[in-house]
Amino acid sequence: MSLQETKIENLIQDGYPFQLKDYIKRGWELFKADPVNLILFGAILLLVGGLPAIFNSTWTSFISLLVAYPLAGGLFLYIDKIAHREPRTFQDFFGGFAYFKDLVLASLGVNLLVGLGLLLLFVPGIYLAIAYTFVIPFIVLGGLPFWPSMELSRRLITRNWLSFGLMALMCFMLVFLGAVFLFVGALVMVPFVYCIVFAAYEGIVEEQTEHFVELDDPVDGFQDETPTTF
């Protein structure tokens, strides 16, 4: 068992506080630190996620299944660079493809289990969909293989499942309301939701490993030491 897995196991055993208000505030700070690039990549995520609905074919569903998790992993990696005030370029958004095998296996596993859960009285699928919230961060930020990431995410989030469920409902409503407003709002809300999830991961997991970095007045006066290049 790796050191990271041991730390997560300790959180599972000992429990942890869940501070939704702090995660929303931190997520907004991270989003406002680099909104243009986050919105642009959010548009790519929306396009990929919408391919099956647009073209309604098996091939587009398969392509979306293969690339959605690597793209989401790249977004988490980019947000991590924002959080740690590291130099970044737009190409960093595609860093999730370095974890392609584990992310695709996780995508297949999560979609299969959640799909089966939805077929079985619906409730198990909702439980798993929320419980797997940290699967991608565990892979790209924690460096864990896909199955430990799935199991540790499920067990960790189960400790505070109702709180995570509230966060998931809030995030869904943000994206839904954003889509209602001529779809433009969704371009903001999708990356903002990812920032909130990252903030929750950071506050619950990374803070325990002493990697948490505060931004100095990030909302009004964030200035990255190395300018972002597009």
C-alpha cells in the first residue's frame, strides 16, 4: 500500500470535516485566477460530452467514453497548477492523456457500475455516481491506479455521502441554470464546478498531505508569477 493510500485509509477510518461553503469560495477563487482558459477548455468538455446527443451514433458514444475522462483529468491537472501558482499553458489541459489507460478503465468501470445501479431500483446508481466523485483526482493528482481510485473514492465519500450529495445537487443546478441561459452560462459553470470538486479534494485529501497552498487575495488581486500562455 502506497503512502497516499495509507493517508486516505486513515481519513476513511477517522473521518473528516466537510466544508461546502469553503469549497465553493475556494473554487471561485481558482476559477477567477484563470477564467478565459478554463472557459475555453470547458467548451471542449461540453462538446465532447454532447457528441452522442448531437450525432446519436455508437461511434460518437465510444469516442466520448474514451476521451471524456482524460480531458477531465487534464482539467484537474490544470486547476492544480493554478492552486500551486505553477506556470501553465493551454496544452497542459491535455495532460490527462498521460494517464490514459487508468482513466479509460475508470471510465468504463464507473459507467458500467453506475449504469447497472440505475437499472437496479435507481438508488444504487445515484449512490455510486456521487461516491465516485474523486476517482479522476485520485488517478491524476494522487497517482493511484484505476481500481484503488474507484474503491478509495467510494469508501471515502461514503463517510460523508449526504454532504457530497448536496454538493453534487448544487453543481448540477449550477450547470442546468447555466444551460438555460442560452447555454452561455454553462461555459462558465462547467469549469467552475470542476474547481469546486478540486477544492473539496484539496481540502479533504491534499490538506492532509501538506500540499495545500493558499492564494494571496486570489479573487481581486491574483497575479500568477508566470503568465499563462495560450
